[in-house]
Amino acid sequence: MIKVFAFSLTLFFSSCILAQKHQLIKLWQTDTLLRTPESVLFNSKNNFLYVSNINGDASVKDGNGSIGKVDLNGKIINVDWVKGLNAPKGMGLYDGKLFVADIDEVVEINTTAATIENRIPVKGAMFLNDIAINDKGIIYVSDTRMNKVYRIENGEVKTVAENITGANGLFCIGDDLYVLSNGVLLKITKNKMRIRIADGMESSTDGLESVNGHDFLVSCWVGAIYYVKVDGSKEKLLDTQAQKINSADIGYDPVKKIVYVPNFLQNRITAYQLK
């Protein structure tokens, strides 16, 4: 009986090891000089990171927000590379311009001049959170408190999806838009059909990155990161909830497979190698 139990236990642990196919290995952390970093965006062309610094209340127009720059070894280049924002969160790059979600507007930054070129107001918005830009330059931005996703094309703002509870992380693949909604990963097709890809994650789902065109990395603000497959199965790669270490809107280098995690209240970024 004991031998049978031991054999069963061995099989159980072996199956657990086989199921856990991915892991995150810590590479470095920045100094704690960033100011409530909410989002990280990897710049593949220039090999550095953009960081959005809320620096205050995430929903207040106080003018304290900024965009910073960090190198790929974790050295802070400039905390306040561009000032004049309020509570900047998700970011997207297109054609030399950096687009930033900032409460009720999308801020357009000229990355060469490091200046704010334009502000696109989103009427009725309360808490613009993440941004995704497709290969045609169409911008999608989520509003977590209004449970909406907006589409911006040629400066014109339209609502593309409603009733998405806690709408946050976004990612575009072809004509499909992927959206995080309170612990759920959804796909919205070109025809606006909604498909539930995965669920059961912490309700504070935040950042969304594609790993290889069909799998995803999902971060939860409370301190968790998941690897989610297109079939809905998932692995929890990181859990720092007990330590109260946040994992907000992550950035990702798809070539080197490095995940950049803004730790929000800890005022730093942590980099991990995805294995």
C-alpha cells in the first residue's frame, strides 16, 4: 500500500513538472527612482524602455505625470524624459510617435524632439488605461471605469466595444483585438464577435503581451503573471502578492524573450527572462 502511494505521489509531482513548461528568471531591478511606474514599453529600434510615471493619484489631473527612459541593463536614463502629463498609463509606438493613455485623452509625443505634439480628447472617458496600435496605425485604448474600448483613426474617436468589465490590457493581432476584462482574456474579431480565451486569473488583470503570435503573457496588478495559451490553459509564472509587490502593465522583448515588469508602488522595474 505504501509503495502504491509513493508511486502515485511520484506520478503526481512528475505531471506537475511537465505541466509547468515556462518560468521567469530574474535578471535585474532598477533603482527606486521611478515615480509610480504603471507601464513599460520596449523600443526595439533603439533598444531601451519607455516608462510611464503616474507620480500621484492615478485618476487626478495634477500635471505630475511623465514618461521616462530606462536602458536594457536597468539603468535609468531619464526619469522625466517628457513632462506635462497627468497620470500616464499604457503606451504604443507608431511611425516615430509615442501614444500615451492619460485619463481622458491620448497624448501624442514626438520621440525625436521629446515633445508633446498633440492631445486627442476622448469624450466621456474617465480612466483611459492601455493602448494597442495595429499595423495600419489604428489606435485602440481601454477605459477601465467606463468598461469600454475606443478606436482612434485619423484623430476620430469611436467606441468599438462596451460592457467589458474593467477593460484594461489590449493587444492587436491582424484584425483581432485581445482585451483583458477582470481576470478574463477576450478576443474581439473584425465582426465584433467576442470569444472567451481564458479566465480564472486575478481580477486585476493589467498588461497583455503576445509571446509568439498565439500565446500570451498576462500580468495582474496585485502581483501575478500568467502564461496563457490560445486553448485557454494557463500557467502562473510569478506570484508576489504575499510580498505586496505589484506587477502592472508589462513590456516584452519578443526576440530575447525578456519581460519588463513595472512594480508600481515599489517605484522600480524588474526584468525577467522567459524560459
